Amino acid sequence: MDTNAQAEVLLVDDEEMVITSVRAFLMLETEYNIHGFTSPEQAVKHMETHPVDVAISDYLMPKMNGIQMLSKAKDLQPEAARILLTGHADKQSAIRAINDVGLYHYLEKPWDNAQLLLIVRGAIERTQLLRRLQSMVSQLDDAHDSLKDIQTRLIKAFL
Amino acid sequence: MDRPTEVQNLEHEIATLREQMIAMNRLFSVGQLAAGVIHEINTPIASIFSNIEVLQKSLDVLERQMQDTATPKARQIVETMRSLLAVDRVACERISAIVRSLKTHARAGDEEFRDTAIEQLLDDSLRLIQADVKNRVTIQTEYEALPPVQSIPHLLGQAFLNILVNAAQAIPGEGSIIVRVKKQGDFAVIEIEDTGVGITIDCKNRLLAGGFTTKPLGEGTGLGLAISRQIVVDRHGGSLDFESEPGKGTTFFVRIPLRHQPAGEA
């Protein structure tokens, strides 16, 4: 069983069959919650209200391509890892994706399940570490603030 | 030469060129269609591949769950499913290999030199002609160990494919094609030998120039070898020669430098 059980995985592909296949595989191997969307717009809407650990998106989709989708994902939840899973492997789109969207990984179809699992696992771990770091930093900030407060009160008390 | 004959010759030449142009255009459209089809096939293949793996693993889990409680019939069903999945996987791998081969050849616009496994490139081209000659021509490969060669893979693949298609078409009934790869100094040497009809002396000289074909209309543009020569000689700084004996067969020799020397530095 995974250490990062109960992770939230967002999967976007206009082909239902890809979602079904990846979901079946991840459900067999992990305890992740998989949220599949054939419409990138709905995937973005989901991210507005639900934190995800990793967003995996196809590239060529009607209305919104994978880079646009992941760029919105980055705006909404910058710490969530982003993966492009594409059958349309042209170099320009890959470079753009890596540079503009800060991609965690670029995967080509047909994908290798073992590799996909390794990458998704790494992505989730990274996101969860980032979130823990963020919460620790904010705890540290709070502690620092209250320390400052105590210091001010102490100084006031002695003056 | 008197003028009417000259005009007639020129008219004939124009007609031939026009036919070639139409044939080229058709090939170009087919090529573009193929590139689109490859992309379309990729996703369903990926899906099937993944599903086969998931089903195989699910069967393992199922078998563990059944343990001693399963009836012989249930066991037999699980075994049948397992063997069918194994067949599906092999079938899928074959489709996938063909698609990969086509992909190598359809990467137009990509003009970068990269380290290439020549053997793989030849296998890709052989896989494509295999479907055409399956029960007629036996294909044999003799590859010596070779370091990666700097090439523009889809172009070099096209050159190999042209020569292989010619070899296959030169064999009227049954015959064989032998492909050898050797290293000679700083060059990779690829020999493609066929047991076809051979090339007559008259044809020899006109062959590499382009615009010459003995094939029926619609089967050849007469440009295959000229294009191959351009790819091998002009683009890769190699050489393309052949030896032929009418009635016995032809061997093509492609020499490609292992390291690419950009123009002006050679």
C-alpha cells in the first residue's frame, strides 16, 4: 500500500477510454481517489473547490488544450504537480509545456503503466511535501508573530 | 534532329513529368493521412495495452481469492482468459511495432541529426515491406555490431525503404532479400541484396538521375532512387552504389559516415 494513500488524482482526457484504463490501473495498484474528466473546463471547475495532489492531462482536446488546462491548474493550485500525457508528441508543445506550465513530467502515449505509477507516486509525494512545508512555514510565521507579541508585552511590562 | 521530332520529344517529357507530379502529390497526401492515422491509433493502443496488464493482474488477484473453493470449470475459465490475454498482448505489440515504424517515416519537418541505431531503422523499414511480400520473399538480416550513427532518421529510413521496395518489386515470384550491416573504418555500410531481375546496362546510367522508371504507371514515380541518393549523398555525406547482374539480382551499397560532418567542415 502507498504511503500517500488517499491522494487526489485529477485525470483529463477527451477520450473516455484513456480515463477508464488509467483509472482501472491506479485503482488496482493504489488507494488514490481518481477524478476523471473528458471536459477540461469541468476539470478546472473541480479544481476551484477541491484540492488535488496531481493533475494529469492529455494535450489535444477540443476547446482547451492540455497546456491551457494545466496553466489554469497552476493558477488555482500552484503546489499541485502537473503531468502532460500526450499522443501528440511534437517537440515545440513539449518545450512550451515544460517552460510555461512548470511541468512535473511529460509522458507519451502509449504509456508504460509501471513508469506512470512511479511518476504519479513521485508527483504526489512532492505535492504533499510542499503542502507540509507550507503549513510548517505558516506555523513558524504564527509562532514568530506570537513571540513578537510576547516580546512587545514584556518590554512594555518592564518599561 | 528536326523540329517536329524535338517538339514531340518535349511534349512527351512534359507529359511524363506531369504524371510524376500527380503520383508524387498522391503519395504526399497518403503520407499526410498516414501521419494523422498513426496519431489516432496511438490512443486506443495505449488503452488496450494498459487494460491487458490490469486484467492480467486482476486475474492473479482473483485466483488468490478463489484458492481451493473454485470449481474446475471456474479454474478453466480463468486459464482461458489468461491465455487469451497473452494472445492479445502479442497482437497489440505487433500493431504497436508497425505504428512505431510508420511514425519513424512520418516525422517530416524534423531535420535534426541524432544518434541512430541503423539496425532499428532497417528493421522499421523491413517491417513495412514485410506485409507486402510476406509469402513470397524471405528476408534475412546479418547485422554486425555498430555504434550509433549520426543521421536524420526519418530521411535515412525513407532511403532504405525506397531501396527495399525496389528490391521487393524486382523479384517477380519467390526470392530473397538479404540486408547486411557492417562497419568499415569511419563508415557504416549497409548492403541490400535481392534475387530480382537485375538492372540492364542501358538502365544503369539513367537510374540514379531520376525521372526514369520501368515500372507500370501508378507503381513508380522514377524518383525513389534519385531521392535516396540525395538523402544519402547530399544530406549525409555518404555514397550510394550498386552492382547488378541481369537475371540474378542486384546489391545496393549505402555508406554513411558514423559521425556527421556539417557542410564546410568536411
